[in-house]
Amino acid sequence: MTLFAVIFYVLGVVILTATGLAVTRRQPVHAVLYLIVAFLGTAALFFLLGAPLLAAFVVIIYAGAILVLVLFVIMLLQRSPRELSLLSEWGPALLLGIIFLTVAVATVFKDPGSKIVLQGAAAQPRDFGRFLFDRYWLAVEIVSILFLVALVAILHLGKKREADGDEDEVNPVRNPSGAKEGHS
Amino acid sequence: MIVPLGHVFLLAGIVFAMGLVCLVAHRNLIMTLIGVEVMMNAAAIAFVAAALRWRLMEGQAFVLFILAVSAAEISLGLALVVSLYRRTGSIDPDRYDILKW
């Protein structure tokens, strides 16, 4: 077992432990903090598997931007105790997960290609960027349009009261009847 | 030199199953979104391992697009959660019964 293999298994244990702790927490803040550890482990794993640029992107985008955004939103919202109560859905969820895992493991290890030992290699960031803009420039542009669409949708959702104006016109029709029922 | 391909896929599969359990089991929309993130992370691990196995950079390019789609999805999902919270005062999907009559 080489040093790389030892590093891989250590990283695997770190990722699995952090993810397992994250998905079982009832407090979303704790889950996000554990998830940051899991994503940093993933970044190290990407570096080990020869993708240094992607490792940097995972640290910057996932651990740096997305999870901080989730933390901010958690701080915006008020918790209700019911969301933190013990869940009745754990049984079916675990059953689904175990079935999925069994099928996936059987599929992967049935293939003799799964025993091929990976050879170390690294895609240099310069080569990767050149490859990306050489062959997949259209996909990069489409992703930028996707971000634009997401931005427009978020701005529309975040707009305060003008969007609900037409709803307020609906509510007076419903409210008097509800008020009458309440009084009678 | 590093590890068999199956072990990396096994790691990705276990992480994906954890994300699936998180997605189904929790009663909190933010935890649901976190479950989706975990599943996308597992897919990215599998893609990077496949890129190393076949020595093709396409796998890494796909991981980049997974990152982009995941960022767009989580930001839009969080905006939806905030909008729903403003409208109903809860982020519990069981409470969304406006359409019930």
C-alpha cells in the first residue's frame, strides 16, 4: 500500500464521517459546519486524483460561497421546534439508502474494470483551462446564461411586496366569508 | 499506484446514499437542499475518478459544470425557501397546505 493509498483511505474516512454526521444533525447549522469539513476533504481527494483546479474550485465555491450562503439563510429564518423533533421518516429513508447502496455496489464490483488500479496523473490548470475553452466553450457560455436565469429568478422571488399585490386582491374576497364564519 | 477504481466508486456511492437519506428523512427544507448538495458532491467524486481512469479531461470538465449547476440550484432553492418562509412562516414542507380544502 503506497502513501497515496493511505492518504486516500484517510480522506475517505474523513469524508464519510463528516457527511454522516452532517446528514443526521437536526440543527441545520451543525450540519452545514460538518459539511464544510466534508467538502474540504473532497477538495483534498480531487487534488489526490489529479484535478488541482477542481480542488481549488471546490474550496472556493462549495466551502467558501455556497455553504456560507446556506448559513446566512439559516440565520434569516426562525426555527420552529417541530422541524427539530424526532423524525418518523428515518426508517423508510434508511431502507431506500441501503437498497440503493446494495444495488450500486453490486453493479460496480460486478464489472471487472473496477479492479483496475488508478495510475497517478494530474491535469495542470493551464492545460485544463485551455481544453475547456477549446472544446467546451459553448457549454461555458450556456452555464453563464444559466447563472443569469438563476439571478433573474432570485431577484423576482426576492422582490418584496409588489409581486404579492395581485394576491391581496384575491384575499379580500375570501376574508369576509372567513370572518363571517368566525363571528357566527 | 493509488487505489482500485471500485473503491473510489464505493466511496462515491456511500456518500450518495447518505445524501439520499438526508433528502428523504428530514423535515426541514434546508436539510433537503443540503442532501441534494451531498448527492452532487458524490457525483463529482465519481466523475473525477472516471477522468483519472480513462485519462480524459472530459470528466473534469463535467465536474466543473456540476459545480456551476449546483451553485445555481442551491441559490435558487434558498431563494424559494426564503420566499416560502415569508409566505407561510415555516420551512416545514408538511405545513404547506394552502391548496388543501
